[in-house]
Amino acid sequence: MRRISMLLLCMVCITCHLFAQNRTVKGSVTDDKGLPVVNASVTVKGNSAGTTTDNAGKFTITVSNTAKTLVVSSLNFESIEISISGKSDVSVQLKTATTNLDEVVIVGYSSQKKKEVTGAISKVSGKDIENLPVQSLDRAIQGRAPGVVVQANNGIPGGAVDVKIRGAGSITAGSTPLYVVDGVQMNTDLLSTQVTQANPLAFLNTNDVASIEILKDAAAAAIYGAKAANGVVLVTTKKGRAGKTQFTLNSYLGQSSPLKYINNLNSQQYYQLRYEDYIYQNITNPNYLPATARAAALADVGLASTATDKDIADLKTYDWQRDAVYQTGVTQNIDMSASGGNDKTTFFMSGSYNKQNAIVYPVSFKRGTFFTSIKHTVSSKLSFETNMNLSSIYQDGVYSGGGGVTTAFGSPTYAGSLMVPVNPIYNPDGSYYGMPGSGQPFRGAFNQNVVAAATLDTKWKKTNQLVGSIAVNYEIVKGLRYRGQFSLDYRQIHAYNYQDPRNPDAYNVQGFATEETQWNTNFINTHTLNYANSFGSHNLSALAGVEYRSDINEGLLQQAQTFPSSDFRTINSAATPITASGFWTGNKIFSVFGKINYDFQKKYLFSFTIRRDGSSRFGLNNLYGTFPSASAGWNLINEDFMKNSKLVSDLKLRVSYGQNGNDQIGNFQSRGLYGATRVYNNGSALTPSQIANPDLHWELREEVNAGLDFGFLHNRITGSIDVYRRVNSDLLLNRPLNTTTGFTTITQNLGSIENKGLELLLTTLNFDGAFKWSTTFNIAFQKNTILSLYDTLKFLPSDLSIRVGSPIGSVYTALYNGVNPATGRAMWLDANGDITYNPATADRKLYGDNNPKQVGGLTNTFSYKNFEVDVFFNYEYGRVNQDGLYVRMTDFSRLSNTYLDEFNRRWQKPGDITDVPRPNGGASEVRGANFTGGTRSYFKQDYVRLKQVTVTYNLPGTVAKRMGINSARFYVQGMNLWTYTKWPGYDPEFNGDDRGLLPQSKNITVGLTVGF
């Protein structure tokens, strides 16, 4: 008994002695503005044990009496060491990191530290794009990553965006990059284009994005094989962290207005133009009298032939653009998120509602989203993850979503500037002027009230989308982990278009309706093994995986006409069915892939990747393709001869080679197809509709990239330089066939294209005190060349702009040579350089192309105490294009309005020196040859745009605490505030014919973000 008592006494003494050696340290962590830093990591130096800060930036940690130093770190801040010798309470202020070379970047199925990456990867932080009044993340990255060209070619909220990474690599196959959101490979096909465009990336609230990595070279993208021929955009959403639940409420409200208006003619100027046109139409007729021309011009403006000059002067001018077509748009957004958890389960969830009424009625966008990300750790070996994003989008459209002359005539954005100015918009009683049956005539070629069409017709589209995944992670043995992920991208689109019987297009059929529904089911199943280990100075990681993807799209369409009245708009109320049709299409891909990363002492880096893909889109003889890559890096900064450098703080050389495939063609272009659209002997009949090509295979992309990452003066100056050469061969082209075969084309692998360029990214910390100023600049130079076509062809017979030695999108047309001062007639140069008034096809010359030679962006960030200012410019240089609106408006012979500047500069009398011909002396004379003015109608699309300005005030942490919240931020933001360009149309960013496209707009928003 005595022994037991002595033993218990010894244990108590030892326990007391142990407790006496431990102590508690409390503290707070703030940023350089005094705001609390939440979830900052606090550890004892030399010990992995630690804690994290709470919502107020506070922490409590138990340390031994011998502990001397705490290490405090957090994402986007520089780590700091704090002495705790003799201290029980400390205050820590973290400094915002100018660059973070230890940051982790996503590289496809895995991650790497940035300083270990050997491929060409650009990263855009979620902070850079938060609260932007855009509906899809592809618009948000514009100008922020070198070599990535984003052309927002319309202002439709939630509309399509053209994105190219390092140029176009194919003539007819797709050039869209692969988008991967939390491991889910997205289907980015536009699917239904009825009513309006529905961007498949609009499902995601950009405020839920943590980071975007863009894999640009073939080596970086090779892990995705055949889907990566046009580059890869990896999107990582926000995740929860252990700690007290944090809530963030964000809301902004704003207005939008047109970028510009077209200055066109008033009624008197339009009359004068019509008068001159009739004179010059009949200039060779000696019997044609000015009085005859006057009478015809008076009729064009709705006046009798006896009208006087005073009657002409009294004509009213109706400005359709300013008075009816365009309006002030409204943007509203509210979102709320919650994140937190414990050592077992962490979560992040958010909900948002976004609404935008565009600058043209009734175009609008409404979106609700719910996003959740949960990770549960069962044990040190087993964990589960799930990500789910639910979204519902409703869009109102307008007559003509863009493109096509027929639909453009009814588009208010196209017809509004072309409308003859004598046409009223409304009657005195507020009803619409010129409606069918009213007896009120419309003057000019645009003979319907486009405002009435936009208001009375019904055009809407609903998109419901689910993007989600569930994954299991299991550590088989130390260093070897298995991951299985099941992903789904499901999208349902329901579109409806009702043409009101009160409008001209449906007046004779008493109303016309089209209803369409499409379902896209994109399923991906991925299984990977990841291995990582270190052997002294040697570090090795390996990845092996297998993947299956099935992408199915199906739909129904029905049309009907003859409605009892405009109050009845559903298909079942129509008396006359027109069409009922349906379709099914799909493709499948099976892949195996592997990757090995090796480095020695973090100095010499090597990476090898291989992927083998099988695609149902290709011929039976070539279903599979193999795509390897290799890259290497040399971290010179880790060499002994660089460690004591006071100038150089980071230096890494990179070089890579890789291959990818492109399968962005139709699902069945390699197959022999039959159609059941024929009738034989009063029954249905099958007829061949497409010839098979069992040898059809992947377009092949091969790319060599060399890069340099650098940092100077303790990383106050950082950046990277990349040069590359990419060749796409075995292009997927439609080759013409002799019609005696019964077919017109066959898809084959023909031709090759080269892209080469240089990219520069530079970040500088200009001031780093109470006042901070940092600058980020990027620029990319890119050149595209068609190397070969097929047989001995130097150009495609169906498209003269596709020529060997020239870029894709070349402008090949007659060279305009101004106006003959004696006659006012437009002049061109023929093939020999001589003047001609009627150029022929053989006279066409190469005149630039519609690919930008330089693109980039410039961001300046200023901060002082609690204020921040971000100023972001983006720019393009070197594109040449034709504006469809300008072509129409500068043909003076047409019965439509025109540019005021062109009217003022037109040739009027012998001896005038100008580039604008007389009416009926210009493009109209060669319109039949499809020249539309030759180079006269082409303009440089160079522009510099003040894309974004954000002014932010952060509430001081002490004030926020007294208010019972963690933080508050008030901001004012402007988008597209100023543009320098010589482009005559609404917007130099457009990438198309610009007939009926909704222009972009200026936006001013005011917002508030509160954390609690």
C-alpha cells in the first residue's frame, strides 16, 4: 500500500512538473490595414503543432517554456516569425505578399508549388475578378493572362465569348479551350441558339472562384490529351477551413449605358443625300431633270412633289437610337457565403442572385445559384469530398440575337441607327407608328417598327444546370494515394420565341411560335493514383489514371402558327402545327494517362506526361491517339553561386515539348450516314447523306516552349517571359467532292498551321510603406501562318482568305485608292497597281487579318491606410476587320441612314479631295462582285480600354469590432469607362459581322461586403 502511495505521489509530482513547463500565449493577427486575418496559421517554430485564428483574428496556443518563436502565415501574406520569450500576449501584423513563389498552382489532377512548375501556366486570382458585373468567368479573365485573347463580341448578359489561347490552331475544327471546374470537364457547346445566347459558363458565380489556372503550352496541357489542343482553363472554387463559421454578405447595385451612339443624319440631310443619289444614278441621261430627282427624293421623305423648301426644313427628325432603342440598364447582385468546420469536416457554401436589365429592352438576365463544397476526413487515410453547383438562369431576348441579314433587319441595335429619320416611333396617343393595317407607311428599306417588335414579341430562354462531383481519397500506403471522382455537368435549356401577329413578320399568319428543349448530360469518371516521396536530395512524384467521359445531347423542337389573338401564346393554342422534330447525338472518350515529376535539390526539375485517348468521333482505323510531353526546369536561384546575390531573388529556366490532339468536330463526321427525309412509293425511305472516312483521326498539336521566371530586389520586381512555336497538322477539313459521287464534301486530315509568339508578365512593387503601389503588366505577341492545305492548293476554293503563307482570318480584298477629284467616283487598284473603277476577283490583295498581333493588360493597385484603388486597362493591336453596320451605312445608294461624318466628307463638286465618294459613285457599283467597298470598309480594331476602376474603403478593424462584425468593405466600381479606338462601330471588341449584335455597355456599380 505504501508503495502504491509513493508511486501516486511521484506521478503527481511529474505531472505538476510537466504542466509547470508549459504556458499559454494569446495574441491577435491583423493585416497592414488593421483588419483581422481569419484562419491564419500559428505554429511553434520547429514544431508542427499549432492553431488558427478565429473570426476576430484572435488565437490561443499552449507552448512549452522553452519555445521562443511563433511562425504566423496566411494565404496572400508574407510569413512572419514573432519572438515569445517572456511574453504571454503578442500582436502580429502580416504584410501583403507581392509575390508568393511557394504558392500552389493546379496543374491537372494534381498540384505543384509554383517554383517547381516547368510548363507555361498563368494564374488569375479570384480576388482579381470578384464583384465584376459580368455573368461568366471567361469575360472576367480578359486582359489578365498573357497569350489569352478574350473577345467579348456582344453585350448580351450571359452571352457567348470567344476565347483563344495562343491563337487559332484549326481552320474548321473548334478553337475553344477545355474548361475544368473543380475537376469537372465542362461541355462548352452553345447548344440552343434560339432567342439568345446562353453561355455554358454562366452557371458559376465568379465570387465563388478561388483561382483560375490557364495551361497554355502543350506540355502543361498534355495531361488532358485530346481535349487540350486549344489549352486548358482550370477553375478552383473556394473551400472551407477549420474554425468558427464565418459569414460573408456581399451586395452591389449599378447602372449601365451605351458605349457610344452613332451620329447619323437628320431628315434634311437625308433628303439631300437622296436627291444627290438620284442625280448621279442618272448622270449619263441628258434628259434627266433635277426636278425629277427632287420629286423622287421628296417621296423618300414622305412629302409631295409640290413641297417647298420650308416644308423640307420643317421635317421632324426622330432619333431611334437615343429616344427608343437604348435605355439605362440596371444591375443587381446579392450573395452570401458561410465557411468553417472542424478537424474532421470543413465546408463552404454560398447562394447568390444576379439580375441585369441590359441597355436594350427587353434583354435581361436573371440567375440564382447555390454552391456547396464539403470535405470530410474519416481518418488519416480516408476522406470524402463533394462539390455541387445548382443554377437557374432566365434570359429575355430581343429580335435577332445577332448575325444574318434577315434577322438583323428586325434587330433594334442594327435598324435603330439605319432607320430613316422621318419615320416616327410613336403616334400622338402613345401607340406604335407604322403597324400593319394602320395605313401608316415606313420610309426606307427598314419598313417595320423594331421597337414594337422588341416589345410585343416574346423571347425567353431558361437554363437549369447542375455541375457537381463526389470524390474519395484513400492513402493505400505512405506516399501512395488513390482518388476516385464521379462528375456530372447536366444542363437543360428551354427556349421560346413568339412572334406577335400585330408585327409584320407574323401578321399574315396570325402569330408564329417556336419552342425548343434540349438536355445535355456530360458524365466524367476519373480514377487516379498519386505517389510522392523524397530520397535525400531526390524528390519524386508520379500520377497514373484512367478516365471515361460520356457527353449526350438531345432535344425537341415544335413550331406552330395561327393564334386566335396575341393573348394566346402557348403552342397548344395555335390552329396550325408547322414542325415537330427531335434529335439525339453524343460522343464518348476513354483515356489512360500518366505523369512523373522528378527534381534534384529543387534545382533541376523534370516532368514527363503521356496520355492515350480513344474518341468515338474518329474512324474505326484511328479511334485512339497517344500524346506525350516532356519538360525541364533549372532553378538557378538555388545554386550556390546565386544564393548571395543582392540583385536576383528568383531565377528559373524552363523548356518543354508536348503533343495534344483536337477532336472538336461533329460527333459523326467519320461515319457513313443515312437520312430518313425522303419519300418513296408513299412511304419513308433511307438515303445516304454522308460518306464514311474510317481513316479520320485527330488533329495533332506539337509545341515547343521556352520560359524564364525571374525576381529582382527581394522580389519587388517579378515576372516571366515565354517564347513558343506551335504547329497543328493533319487539320480536320471538309474536302470538296465531285457531285457525281452523290456527296459534296468529306472530312479528312489535311494541311497544317503554325502559331508562334512571345509573352511577357511583369509585376513591380513601386512603393511599400504607408502608401503602397504595385503594377502588373502583360503583353503577348502572336503570329499565325497557314503552312499547307491539300494537294497543291495555295488557297481554299470556297474561301479565298484561307491561303498558304497567310494567317487564318486574312482579309483578301480590293485595295481602295480614294476618290477621283474630277468625278467623285471611288477608285481601286487592279492586280498591276493601276486604277480601276470595277475591280475583279483577280485584283484582290492581302490586307491584314482579324487576329490581334498584340494583346495585354495593365493593372495599377494603390492603397493608403483603409483605401484601395485598382485601375485596369486592356488593349489589342493589329486586327483588321469589316463592320457590317458601317458597310450598310456608307453605301449612299441604299434607302437608309448613314454616318454624319461620312456625309460631311463626301465628294460634292469637281476638285474636292476626299476619301468618301459621291452617292452612287462608290461601293454600290461593285456590290455585285461582293467587294462592299474593298479596303474602304475595313478598319483597324486597335483599342485601349479602361476596363475596370475600383475604389474601396475598408472599415477599420476596431470600428468593425464595436459594430459587432469582423469586417466591412465599401466599393465603387466602373467597367468600360473609356475607350480609345478609331473603329467606327459601336465596339471594337466584336468578333463577327456586327449586324444585330447587342453592344457592350459602360457600368457603374456600388457595393458593400460585410464579414461576421
